[in-house]
Amino acid sequence: MEKLECSFRERRFLGLGDSMVYAEKRIDALAAPDVQQGNKKWWTSNTMSYDWKDQVRLEKFSRQWFDEIDRRFLAGARLFSAQENPFYELMETSSLEGKRVLEIGCGMGFHAELLSRAGAVLTTVDISPTSVEATRARFAVKGLDADIFEMDAEALAFPDDSFDLVWSWGVIHHSSRTGRIVREIERVLKPGGSVKLMVYNLGGMSAYLTMMMRYSLKFWSGSSVDEELWRSSDGFTARFYSKDLLADLLYTFFEHVDIETFGQEADAIPLPRQLRPIARLFISNAKQRELARQRGALLFAAARKRS
């Protein structure tokens, strides 16, 4: 399988040194089950620990280590809203007391912790055993409780009509068959239950730059837009959705679909990282949030299962 340098992750999480990962990426000829195996291998070796720029020099799985990872994650979300932590509003945490919630893709457990502290009866799953290990460690060190399982969301091992809410942040677009996950979400939700999820935006700045800088140069070699997008992204594979395509997918299973655009600093200020502090001197935070909403890399969707 072809090798491609992956600049998004480092091997520090697994204690494999400071060198960048040369991760195996999907090739078109792979069958869907093989893509999903590639997903599991990729995310097991490259668990999202937010230390790709600077190593977290704290004891792994300590309270301080998790707090630092959370700080870094929230710094990346600073343009989502004027709030310090925009996820309280996105999750509607004030309404989750006693609700049965399923999270698809626990990662380092940051969102799982928010859901648990909001009083949800939480179940969280991830295809990666290292993510499951990290989230279990987080909950142990912080005295929280949840059911945390290694599981492929394309085949959820839960009965029909089990959950009031399904939450998933930046996960399902990495699956080999995203539509199958959406179908499973609809199955396990109770009638009238809600789903809230984030996927990558085909109309966002990062996708635009990829198409302009990569696809335009490789078009004549037979490369596809999809291939260039997943090769420029994190994960073994990744899909990008326009608002229309995402709405079409969700309306197949749900009603009351609402989709918003969110972005990070790289979307609002598409300059090399070293130049962005200079640009911030001339662009207010409010203007940066406005720009991020116009051309952000993320689509956040909320929908409801039909009663």
C-alpha cells in the first residue's frame, strides 16, 4: 500500500518517539471492509492527542495531561463562538440530565467528559482500542462513569430505540460507509431522539485550498477530487460534504435537519501559521468568527428521528 507522510499526528502518544508518522492511506481499489480495517489501524496508531505541534510533557493519562489536551482542543475551537467552551451550547448540556446518550468516536474523551458531567447516562464507542484506553483512563482519574466500548459504528451492538441523543464530532466521515453509520444512528435512537454530528465541509477553506493546490496539478494524471481530499486530510480516508449533500443524506433518515458551518483560525486567516499572529493584530475576534462561519472546514448538523 502506498505510503504518504501524515503531518497531522505524531507517534508520541504511543511512546514511539518524536518522528512524524508515515501512515498508510486508502487506495481506490480497496473494498469497503478493507477500508474499515485501514481505519482501525490508522486511528489505533494515530490517536487524536493534539500534540502534533508540541509534545505534552506531562505524565500520560494523568489529570494534568488530560487538562492540557483539552486546553489545546478548545484553543482550536475558539472561533466557534464567543464562549470559552462552545460545546456546552452545541450539546445543549443543560437538557441532558438523565438522558441516554451515545457518543460515536470518543477519542481522548473530552466530549465524553462534558456529556457525563451534564448528567447524561453515557455510552461511548470508538473503533480504536487506544482511544478506548485513553477515555477509560480519563474517566478513572476523574471519577466519572460511562460505558466505554471498542466498536465499529457501522454495526452498533445496541437494541433499537435505545438512546435519546447520538453525538459524534468529526468521526463518521472517516468511515468506509458513512451512510451505514447514519442508518445505525437512526436505528438506535428513540423515536423523537436527536442526532448531532460534525463532518468535513466540501465548501470550506481547507478543501478549497486542496483542490486549488493539489487537484488542479494532478487532474491530468487521473487523480480524483475525493482522492486528493482524503490524502490531504487526517485519517486513512475521509469524505467531504457540501451542505446540500449532507442534508440529503440526513433527510433520508431524519427530519428537522439543521446545518451550520464552523471554522478554525486556518479557515479565517488562510496564511502560514507563523504569519497568523500578525494578521490577528488587524482582524478582530468577531471578524475572525464571521470569516470562519463563511468558509469554515466543519459542518455541524442536528436532526431528529421521526416519531
